[in-house]
Amino acid sequence: MLKLDRTRIKNGGFTLTADLQIPRGARVAVIGPSGAGKSTLIEAIAGFLPLTSGRVLWEGEDLTDRLPGKRPVAMLFQDGNLFPHLTAAQNVGLGLNPNLRLSDAEHARVQEALTRVGLKGMDSRKPAALSGGQQSRVALARVLVQARDILLLDEPFAALGPALKTEMLDLVSELATETGATLLMVSHDPGDARRIAEQVILVAEGAAHAPQATAELLDNPPPALKAYLG
Amino acid sequence: MARRAQPLSPAAGYGAAALVAALILGTLAAVAFNAETGRGLSAADWAAVRFTLIQASLSALFSVALAVPVARSLARRRFKGRSVLITLLGAPFILPVIVAILGLLAVFGRAGWVSEALALFGLEPLSIYGLHGVVLAHVFFNLPLATRLILQGWQEIPAERFRLAAQLGAGPRAMWQLLEAPMLARVVPGALAVVFAICLSSFAVALTLGGGPRATTIELAIFQAFSFDFDLGRAALLSGLQLVLTALAATLALRTPVGEGFGSGLDRMLRRWDGQNTFAQSLDTFWIVFAGLFLLLPLLAVVLSGLPGVLSLPATVWSAAFASVLVASASTLILLALALPMALAAAQGRPLPMEIAGLLGLAASPLVIGTGLFILIYPVASPFALALPVTALVNAVMALPFALRILVPACRDVVARHRKLALTLDMRGWPFLRRVVLPRLRAQIGFAAGLAAALSMGDLGVIALFADPEVATLPLQVYRLMGAYQMQAAAGAALLLLVLSMGAFWILDRGGRWHAEA
């Protein structure tokens, strides 16, 4: 279980409060008006933003003071998910060892992951030689080898076309099922939430609310969400 | 978790900044404690102060006054080779001073090309020793710099303004009043201040073309107090004086943002509608040809006069060349070891200490640091034995401000772009440095290393203080050959020095960009 225990997060002049918990293995969409603090919430869980008070716990373990790389968290950002000077295989390999010293078994795992996301044979390509969708797949292959308990998505597919975005979300959903990861994804699109998330966290007016069942919330939106959905 | 997590510890940067500050402030303290104030300044000292100020003012005035029409011509003309010419304007920055002086002598000297041409008309030959020689050499070095600074001003005028002016049918007078005069009023004071500050600490030019009671700069006087009288107290006093002047000039120069002064970005295309008549076109052609010849003729002269001698160079030249390559390599490594950690710490949100350490390097002149180091080393070891390591170290510190200017923006960019991804992957410290920073910064590191190597290779400053007759770097050897009137050997050695400096820059700069991708 991921628990945000009476947390206050300050980002610039803006403060977000969150007091909620997410069960292990859940798939949760984070929605709300832009500027409401969706990314702030995700970045605090990932460890990029310090908490002014409260704690972040995973399975009862306190993560609050841990560096981002020492948390059981894998994250995909809006952009810059790959190093442009490294090959696809190297980018994936970083998920196993940040120094890229990989054993034979680890090399094999990298190849397996690339095959799993449909990029067999593209291991020596650099990101510039891959399409946008393929770049997303490389990042997902890395998430796969990282095998972290929590997967955070900060709209990594926003630049893709609608069909490709759906395809990627389905792949994410499959991978999360295979690895049993707990998924939190920021989304602008209620359709995405309905598609792969069974629960939704509404972020509005300086607070992240406890998760609620997706269909229920979207069908009977509270005023803040209603204003956003239109 | 008070601070945001960063992939690299700033400790190495702090360490490097502290080392630089300790070196500069330590030598300055040594200078201050040893300065002999009792005697006060002699008449000769005052003459040196006066000459320093006069030559720096004249050099700044002439450089900028000539740079305005040249920059104007370059701003409004497009021709084949324009971008090459603009790149060449950056070359004097890494050109060894002694090489340029030999070239200037070959063109403007007593037996030079211009004098020979004058003799055809029965006119007296030129002499470029003394004030006008010093100013000529300074204009040679700083006209290109001033041109680049002013050209930048011209190119910062938005294209829409030129379009509007053309639409209004503005003639040359109106263009001047509307666009050019206000821009120049903004840019020219900065260019003047920069050139003035650079010429203030001129040593090698004054050493070769000046001298005597009427053409001695303070830096040269420091050197003479050392090598002729071995009067450390007086050298320290003069160093103190020099320090005050450079610090004042540096603050003046730093008030105005300068941009890079070298590097690229000045060949943007811009459509212009004014200055299409024949008079304006021939005027611009004149200025571009003038600047091109003024820059290229001395270099051509170095090559032509050096070629006959380069194959029969004396062994002392080759050993000096070897020493220079060693010094330049060591200096480049020292520079990178200082500049990279400082740039990375600055990029991760701790710019102030790094900037201060970098500025110290600008304010203190090499001869002042050299004097201080000499005073510090003298009681414990023979400074002459340490001539080459000291030269490498001082050269590195002198190149530091430029290296930081090149590296800090690039580091900031890399950290901003890859910080979060690296942190989620737990790439911190060495893995981040090796897998992200070094590959991403190759081009900038190569450029900075190339500048450092070329500057060190061509430097004739500190080495003159520390060298005994047995030891010499190549620039010093060229100077000694000139002093011994072995002009053929000097010309050959100068050509070798030119090739080594430019070659070092080219190899490192190219090496950084080799197979580098986006």
C-alpha cells in the first residue's frame, strides 16, 4: 500500500496537501484542472519535491528521506525519457545498472524486454533513429527491467497521436498486470482513466483527494471536476 | 531534504573554486606583504603608469573606431567567405602574441613590406617600436574582438526594424538616427572598456615593441624589476598597482554584458534593403578588404618568412617546442580538472562561488600572480626549477574564466534536461558523469580544452619571470632568437609555434565534435 500521510508539498508559491492511500497493484488515474498540482503530487512520490510536512510510506516503510533512485519507483516523464546519445539497449540497461556494467544474464534480460515491447532487433538504434512510439516502447522496456513496485506516468504519451496513445496505454496496462506494479498516471483525458484505471484521484483546489472508483466519480462529478470536464 | 536532489555532489566544485581562490589570493597576499611602500613610486614607475594608461586608451579608441565601420559593412553585406572572415575574427584570441608581432614586423617593420613600398617613392621607412608600435599590435589583436562585439549589436537589431525603416524609405541619415546610433551608444562603451581592460595588462607586446623609459607598461616594469634588478619589493609594489588598475578596469568592463566575444552565432542571414547605392557598396568593400588584409597579411608574412627557416631549426627550438607541448598539455588537464567540477556545481544551483573564483582569474594579471608565486616559492625551492609547472598552472587559471563561460551554459542545459531521469535511475556521481555529462558535453569540453591548449602554447608571460637560460618554452625561445638577431631562426620557430597552437586548438575542438550527435 502506498500511503501519503498528511503530506504538504510546496512547489514554488503553491502548496498541495494529500492524505490518502492506494492499495498495492491498483491502477489509479490522477486528474484535475491544469495547474492544480497533478505533477506536483507525482513528483513528491518520486522524491523530486521535498515534503514540508507528513510522510510517504510504501508497505509501511518510510520513503520520505530517500533519494529518487532509492525509492521503489519507476517514472516516465512528459519528455526526455531516453538519453539521446545512448542506444536503445543501453537506455534499457540503465534500468538494471546505472553504470551500465551488465552481466550476460542482464544483457539477456534487456533483449527480452525489448522483444516484449515489440522492438526486437532495434537494440543498437539511438533514439533519433526511432519513431515517437518506438521511443516510448524503449522507455517502457526500461520500466519493465527496473521491476519497481510503483510506476508513475506523468503524461509520457501526450505527444503521440490518439491511436498510438491508446496502444501505449494498453501496453502499460499489460505490463503493470504482468509485474504487479501499482500504477499512478496523470491524465488530461477522462477517456484514458476509464480505459485503464479503476480508481481516480481528483486533484483540485490545493488538495489531492482520496481515490474513488472511476466510473462513479466520472458519472457523478463533484463541482470542481464538473467545471473541468465541462 | 532541504535542497532538491542533484545527481552530482558540488564538493569537487567547491574544492576547485577554493583552490583557485587560494592560489590567487595567496599570491596577492604575498605581493602585498612584500610591496616596498617606503620608497614610494619613482619617476620611472609613474612613467610606466602613465604609459600603460595612454597606450590602453589609444588602443581601445583605435580598435573600436575602426571596428564600427568594419562591423557595419559586415552587418549589411552578404558575400562568399563572409562566415570564414567572421570565424577568422576569432582567431587572434588564440594567436600567440609573439607570432603576431613577428608578422607585424614583417609587414610594418623597418625592413617590412610597407617600408619597402615607401622606399620606392623615396620615403622614410616606418618604425614600429615605441608607443605607436604597441598600439598597432593591440589594434591588431583587438580590432577583431571589437568588431565581433559591435557586429553582435548590429545583429541584435530586430529584422522588423530594418523592414520598417525600408518601408518608410529611410535614407542613410535616418537609418543612423533611428537604428544605428542608439545601438552604438549601447554597445560601444562596453567594447571600449573590454579592449581597455585587456590592453592594461599587456606584457608580451610591450616587451617586444616597447621598452625604454618612454614605452614601458607596468607589467613590463614588474618583469624588469625582476630580471634586471632582482628587486622583489619593487616588483611587488608595481604588482599591487597593476592589480588596482586591472580590478578597476575589470569592474568597468563587466558592467556591460559582452557575449562570447568568440565562438559562433554571428552569421545569421538578415535581409537588408538599405545601402544599395554604389557609394555605400564601395565603402563597405573598402572596409571589409581593409580588415581582411590587416588581419591576414601579418599571418601570411609569418608563413612566408618562416618557411625557409623551419627545416633548419636549431636544436634549442625543438627542445623548447617539446617543453611547450608538455606545458600546454598539463595546463589543459589542470584547466579541465578545475573548470568541469566548477561548471557542474554552478549548473546545479551554486553559481556564486564559482563566478567569484572565475572573476578572480580575470582581475589578477599573470605577471602579478607570477610575482606572488615567485615570492612564495623562493624561500623553499628554486623558482627556476619550477618554471614549467608554474607556467602550466598560471596558464590554466588564466583560461578558467573563458572555460567557465563555455561550459556553464552547456552544463546547465544537460543537468536541466537529464537530472530527473538520471535520479530515478539512481545515476549519481561517476555513472552520471561518465554516461551523461561527458558524452553530452564533448563539444564544449573540446572547445574549452582547445582554447586552453592554444593559449598556454602561445603564452609569453610568467615563463619570462621564471625561466633560466637553460629552460624555455617556444614563445620565449622565439623572443630570445629575436633578441639575438637570429631572424631567420626566429621566423621559422614562430611558424612552428603558429602551427602548434592552431593545431592543438583544431585537434581538441574537432576531437570534441567528432562523431558527436545532437
